[in-house]
Amino acid sequence: MTDDLGKPTVVVDNLHIKYKTFTSGKTAAQNRSLLTRQRGIKVVHALKGVSFVAREGESIGVIGHNGSGKSTLMRSISGLIAPAEGRVFASSRPALLGVNAALIPRLSGEKNVLLGGLALGMTPAEINDKFDEIVGFADLEEFIDLPMKNYSSGMSSRLRFSIAMSRDHQILLVDEALAVGDKEFRAKSEARIRAMREEAGTVFLVSHSMKSILDTCNRVIWIDHGELKMDGDPREVVAAYTESK
Amino acid sequence: MTPTDYEAIARDAGLERVGARPPLGAYLAEMWQRRAFATSLAMFRLQAQVSENRLGLAWIVLRPLLNAALYGTIFGIILPRDTRPDGVAFVPFVVVGVFIFEFFSKSFAEGARSIVGNASLVRSLAFPRMLLPVSHIVQQVLELIPMMLILAIIVIGFGQPITWWWLLIIPALILMTMFNLGIALLAARLTVHVRDLTQVIPLVTRLFFYASGIFYSLEEVLADQADWMLKAAQLNPVHDYITIVRDLMLEGINAPGWMWMVATGAAVATMVVGIVFFWLAEERYGHD
């Protein structure tokens, strides 16, 4: 280890994640019996021993095919899924920002901003101070009174991004949230991520857009079938990944 | 190549394990810090519920009222008069029972769904999970306020006098809220482990409904049975909360002093057990 590397902020140590799912169809029908308790349960081994160290000032792109375990990795780094084996260490609680992170659809954008902020640990006064900034960044002033279920997917992901970014995070995990925004918003949020990295934060970015990975990241991790296939310089890893397709 | 000792790197950099369950004291302190989340969630959910229905807020009261009318009519006809308590107006007796029972049954049902039903919230944001069942209880307490007002109007309308005893309804309902919170926490964790339990909850609720003496007096119905049956039935805390409120609001009902003791003991014990039981599994919520 050389000294010019930043201080470690996230350490992932031999991480295994397993999902239990209920199957139907052929596999389930074969061993269907009321008496066996594990009827139709299939264990999906989503991550198989992933290890790495992330440091201050790094912005790490995470790439891989659909279903390779990228989102699972993000969720477990943020502590939302308990590992079956192995551990995740971090200097502060990582904040996850994902496309599926629906808040409460039947409530207005305004109330979701409030709830999201409160859940992130802000006080009502802090949220009040930042409210205009959050809504302004998401560019949603006109629609903030509408229920979120009436938002387009781009609009709601913009709002979620703004809520998550309103708090100063040391470690931020962005799961394809930028892909849904329009071009202008994408540029704005990529600038925000770069600014955060310069403030010695650590950012993980899951994306299928190699351009956005190359534009924002200074390190790339390639996850393939639950295993860490490659880890290193963005250009090299992206080139190897593109070739493999 | 020697394998990297990741744990040592983490230790040297002073990193902590993500998602580790904090000690109970720290956990409760964090919840207290974020209490505004639970109360706002309860308020907003209530508002959404109100704005989605044409009759809005009225449904909070209408539902138990219709229930009371239905049960009152059906059981008023099919049950013999000697199942009713002596010297008590039947309508206020049933209405108090149904309203107070509604507070229990909704806390139980909503509490059981509080983690399973908010999966997307649990999977996307990190906060002490106990805030979710707590927010459902807060919502039930908010709904209880208009219910108690209507209840008071009905009871007065049927000729019951207002007395200073009514003030004691507040501590009685606080005890019941503690009991309900404990039940909600137990149910919230159990449904996470065994999803099938959500199917059984209406059945359990029904069992409590019949065992708590909503439209008949347990004391009268069980008068001819073995002594222990009445004793056992009276140890049911839900029955005791209802009887205490009836005692305070209606003439002719007497809750013996020990019912207050059962009510207090059950409230404290259920709440403490519920909190510890729920907290122990904190790392598991959102896992499956």
C-alpha cells in the first residue's frame, strides 16, 4: 500500500449476499409437499465474496450486466441488506440513492421532501431552510403540490436525488438514478457528484452509461455474476467490459 | 500473494460496521431524535386518507358507528336480555365497547403491516425501523381523538351525566396505547419472519372481539360457568381497558381496582417486551 492513497472510507470484506425467494413453476412443482417447510424456496446467491477498499476522494463506477449484483452491492454497502457472510465497514452511514427508492406515492412532492429529509436525520428547521434549494435543484417548483404518483419517472428521480444531496454525505451511493433524468439535469448532478468527490467524499455510481462512468469516475469496479471481475482504471475496465459483450 | 486483511484496514482507519444494531439506549435516543419523522408520517397518511374519500375525516367515526349499529342490532335481537349488564343503557354500552375495541384492532392490524407494507421505504432509507410501527400507533391515537369526542356526544345523548371521573379516561387510554404499541411491535416483527401470520390476524382480532365482551357483559354471560373462566376472561387486558372506560363514562358499570393494576401491568410489560423483541431483529428488516 502506498501512502498517497486517501484514507479508507469503505471496506468491503468477503461479502456474500443470499436472497430467499419463493419459486413457482417447474422447480417448485417437482418437490411440492405441504410437510416440507422449505416448500418452493430457492436461495439466490447474489454476491459471492466481494472485497475491496474505497478511499477518500474516489468516485467509483460500478458496472456489470443486468442481474450481476450491482444493486445488491449498493444496498448492502448502505446497510439495507444484512450480509449472509462477510462484513461492510464504513466511516459514516452511506446514503443510497436508487431508482426504486419510492417514497410515498400518494403524498405530494412537498410532503415527500419533508419526510425524506426527516428520515435522513435532518430537523424540520433544517429542511425548511433547504426546501427551496431542494425543489429548485430538481426543477419542480410548478409540480411540488402534486402527489408523487402523478410525476413522471424522471421527475420523481430528480426529486429523490435532490433530497438525498441536500444533506452532506461522506459516502454516497448512486444507483442508476441519473440515467432517468434529462440531459440538463444529468449534467447538473454529475457536477454535484464531482464537487462532492473534491470535498474528500466517496461516491459509488452504478450506471449502464459508459459515458457517464468515464465522465465522473476515477476508478471502476466490474461485477460479474456476483463476483468482482475487475477493479482499476476506468478506461481499462470499461474497455475490457465492452469487449466482453 | 497473501490475502489482504480487510478487517485490519477497517480497524486501522477507525471504520465501523455498517448496519450494526446500536445498543438499546442509543437506538431509542436516535428514535427520539427522529420522532418528527414518525409524527409527520402519521399526519400525512391521515391527510391522504381523508382527501381520498369523499366523506374524508367522517369515515374515522362512521366506520365504528356503523359497526356498533350493526352489532347492536344483530346481537340486540338474537342474544337474550340477561346477557346485558343490569341497569345500564345498552346502546352506550355497545358503542363504548366497539369504539375502544376499534382502537385496539386497528393498532394491531396496522402495526402488523408496518414493516411488510412499507418495504420500499425500508429498502431505500436507513432509519430506526421502530419508527414505522410507532408512526402507525401515532396515527391511531390521532384518529382516537375525534372518535372519543363523538363517543362523548353519544353517551351524553343517551342521558349519562358528565362527571369528574371522565378525566381518568386519559390515563386509561394512555395505558391502552402503551399496550397497543407493544402488540404492534410484536406483530410487526413476527409478520416479517412468517408472512402467513397476516392471514391469521383477522382471526385473532375476532377472538379478542368475542372474548372482550363488546355487546354482552362477560360477567353476566359467564355467571353460571366455573369461577376460573370468568377470572381468566377478566385478565384479558383489552376487556379491562374497555371495562375501565365504561366504568368512567357509564352509570352502573364498576371496574374493580385490580383491573387498573392489570391494565397498568399489561401496558408496561407488553411495551417493554415489544420494544426489546423488535429491536433485537433490527438488522433483519428489509432483508427478505
